[in-house]
Amino acid sequence: MRETLPPGFEVLRRERGREWVRQNSVLLGTSEDTLGRLTVAVITDIITVAGHEVALSATKKEADDVVEAAAVLVARLVR
């Protein structure tokens, strides 16, 4: 079954996503070039997915493992 979204929802979601990445770029002090924007977008996505995974974790240990894995991935990107 396909979800029906209100008209213009996708455009609004993309715009908000871009703004979220822009704000994170400022906070992280990254460059505004393509590599900087893409790096921040990937870090933002890692954090978002990790948050979802933590919320779905059955135990604190599982949640801690997710956080640790996300930290490893982010560290690899910022080297």
C-alpha cells in the first residue's frame, strides 16, 4: 500500500533537509564546497539512522552498540 502525502510535502521535506544540513555545516565548521556539504549530509544521516536504531533497541547494550558503531563511522569520515 502506498502512502498518500499532501501536495508539496516532498518539496517541503527536501527543503527542510537541506536547511538541517546547512545548519549542521555551520555548527561543524565545514567548508561549503561539495565535499563539505556531502560530508555533513552523510554524518547527519548516520546520526538520524542511529537514533532510530537506538529507539528500536531491546536493551541498553544494543543501544550502546549502535551509538559506538555510529561514532566509529563518523570518526572515519572526519579523518
